[in-house]
Amino acid sequence: MDMESLMAQAAELQSKVSAAQEQLGKTIVKGIAPNGVCIVDMTGKYDLVKLTINPDVFAGGVPAVEQAVTAAYTDAKNKVDSVIDKIMGEATAGVPML
């Protein structure tokens, strides 16, 4: 493989990865705690966009609120991880990684 071809592949990969990162920034996932008591909206770059807490959770005190937020966040993060794997996998498909 000559240097010119290698540079062209690197430029193509960089372009695809940049586009994928932009797409991730616009992608929103919802993390939902059990029974829907808390919902976290998060971008594909792990930015928190919105937090919704059912007022009934507050009756359980701080531990209940913490548990609900943690569960929703964890669900959102796991979904973002899957989205990242899919989008970045598509962006790098066919390009040999050294």
C-alpha cells in the first residue's frame, strides 16, 4: 500500500468519524427507571438533556430519588453505549484498522 493511498484512507476515515460524532450529538436516547418513575434524556455523547422525576418518588425520601435517578441514568448510558457501537461501527466499516 503506497503512502498516497494510506493518506486517502485516513482522510476518508476521519470524515466518516466526524460525521458519526455529529450524528451522536444529535441522537437522543431515553433511560427509564423501573415503573417509569424517572426518565433521563441523554445525547449520544452522554450529555444530559432532560431529567424527569415522578413527584411520587419524593415520598420515599432522598434514597428513593437517588435510586430512581441512578437507574434511569444507567439505562440511558447503556443505550448510548449501544448506539455508539452501531454508529461508529458503521463509520469505520471497511476501513482497515491498524
